[in-house]
Amino acid sequence: MPKTSAGILLFRRRSTGLQVLLVHPGGPLWTRKDEGFWGIPKGEVGTGEDLFVAAQREFAEEVGFKPVGPFISLAPVKLRSGKIVHAWACEADFDPATLKSNSFTMEWPPHSGKQVEFPEVDRAEWFTVEQARVKTSPGQMGLVLELERRLQ
């Protein structure tokens, strides 16, 4: 059975067009990775957990902001890993400088025996749809494109 994640795609409209908020994963494994590694704030859904409730929880944990809606349900996408991502879009403004992500602990450097704490998300930025094509993973880009189509 594939893993399931849920998240929220925050968007805003500007004179230059639609912008979406994407986040960059934190931790030493992602430090030098940029293009193709950004995504929507999302996380795994617990057994029996409501998908929308999980999306809201994960967004708040990774960004430190709770959008109030209304929310637009987007069609789930399947990532190369086989993971299914359920997402909702919400129009809101957010200042990436106020990002407050929860953290995780891992052994770093590997085989050192040292446990180090890292933020789950180390950056958030607003991107145009064209910029998002470069920054986000191909699987998650389907969410951005669906949102763009639905807002036209």
C-alpha cells in the first residue's frame, strides 16, 4: 500500500500573475539541492486520520502559519516514489521571513553517534508558475498546474 501525504498549496495573485508558496526541506541531506527539490508543505497521514485535518496540521507544523480558507480541493497526485499526495489550495499571504518549522533529530555526521536537530523546512518562498516548474518536483507540479487551470 503506497504511503499517503496531505498538504496545503498556498497561493496569492499579483499583477505579474499567480504565485505559489513552496518550501525547501531542511537538514544536511538537502543543503545543496535546489531545483526539483522544493514542494508544498505536506506530511504523512496517520492511520485513520482525516486527510484535510492532516493537511492543516502538517502545514502549521512546517510553516508556522494556519490559513483559514476557503480551501480548494485538488486532485491527488502520485509521486515517482509511489506516494500519493492529497492537497488543498488556499489563497492567503504569508511572509516567508516568519517561517517557523518544527524540527527532527538525526545522527550527523553519519556514524558519529551525535544526534543533531534540524528544521523540517529551512526555507519558504513565493514562486510564479514558471519558476515553480524548475523548483518543484515533477509530481507535485501537477498540483500547481491544476490550481492555475481552475483559477482561470
